[in-house]
Amino acid sequence: EVAQGLSKLKAKPVVQARVDELAAKCNEGELTEAERKEYETYVQVGNIFALLKAKAKKIVADSSNS
């Protein structure tokens, strides 16, 4: 049950919009130092959640095959 919940986890639209905004500014080389730190934090958190979601999806898939 927990694994299923984690596998469906998504960022809130307002957070995703901010990440998209920072990503666009990063691609243009226009981030301020504060924005760069903020963006790096979002990227790190995103990576952690991606790993958790991948593991959760594997657990769900494995439990479906049992």
C-alpha cells in the first residue's frame, strides 16, 4: 500500500512550475546565485524521489507477480 502511494507521488503544480522556470533560466545561463542553490535543491530532492518511486514501482510489480 505504501509502495503504491510512493509510486504515484508527484510534485504539486506550483512546485513543478517553479522548477520549470528555474530550468529555463538555467538553460539560458540566467540564474542568480540564490536561484542556482534553489534549483540544485529541487534537483537533489527530485533525484531522491525518483529513486524512491522506482523502488516502490518494483515492489508493486514484484508483489503483483507473486
